[in-house]
Amino acid sequence: MIIVCPLNKAHALIASHAASHAVSLLGPDTTHPVFENLAPERHLRLTFHDIVQPTDGFSPPRAADAERLVSFLQDWDSQSPMLIHCWAGISRSTAAAFT
């Protein structure tokens, strides 16, 4: 099971679904959450803005971000839920879940 949500729901959903892995996709100005029940290697933190192409003052996702995401997803055994979140839960996190 993959759970997609906004940042403000992430802690509650990690707990209620006993998620074993998490992916946080947040902008450089937003602090990544710490999920106390997850080992650091089970929480991927990616930092970039929600944009498609370079724009002055903003950081788009890079190929290295996509490679880290794919590698993290491949290491997940799919037996326990994974939570994927961004700020609003509708664009970066949804795209990551489709990956």
C-alpha cells in the first residue's frame, strides 16, 4: 500500500497505517519532518521546488533526485505501507507514487 498525503497529515498517517517507509518531497524552505518510529534509512528526504523547468530562485527536481527515488522504491519490500508526502499532497507526492 502506498499512502499519498500532504505534510500536515504525514505524522498521523504514518502512525495509523504503521508505515515502514516514507518519502518526503519538500521545497528548500520547508523543514523535513522526523518520523520517530522510522529508521533514518527508511525515510528518503528529497528537496526541490514544485516546478517543471528552471526558474530564477527556484530549484527543479534533478535526475539525481529521480535516481534516488527509484533506488529507494526498489529497496522497499512492499509488505508494509509506504507514505509519500509533499507540502500539499497533490503534485510531487502523486508523481512519486506513480513512479
